[in-house]
Amino acid sequence: MKSLISILGILLIIVGIVTVAYQGITYTQQEKVAQIGDLKITADTQKTIHFPPILGGLALAAGLVLVVIGRKK
């Protein structure tokens, strides 16, 4: 149980650091603009999924707490 708590804490620390460092993921999506018979007109649009920095900070803090608790037991 002790090692499981420590492993979970380390994973939360990693997720917290990545979330604070990148703050979002950008991807490209094709959208159909018009279709006339067999002719299809598409447009590429970029969309971003934002990660709030507070979420990364909370994950980092929770991970640190779990690592400390895992070592004390």
C-alpha cells in the first residue's frame, strides 16, 4: 500500500508539472464548409484545449503530499 501511494503521488507530480508547463493542447480539425454534389469544401481550423494553471498546481501539491505520506508509513 505504501508503494502504491508513492507511485500515485509521483504520477500526480508529473501530471502537475506537464500541466503547468504546457497549459493547453492545440489540434487541427477539418470542418465541412459546403457540399455540392460530389464536390466537398473543407476548412482546417485550429482548436485549443486549455488547462488552468491552478489545476496543475493542485495536482503537484497533492502528489507531494502523497509522496510524503507514502514515505512516513
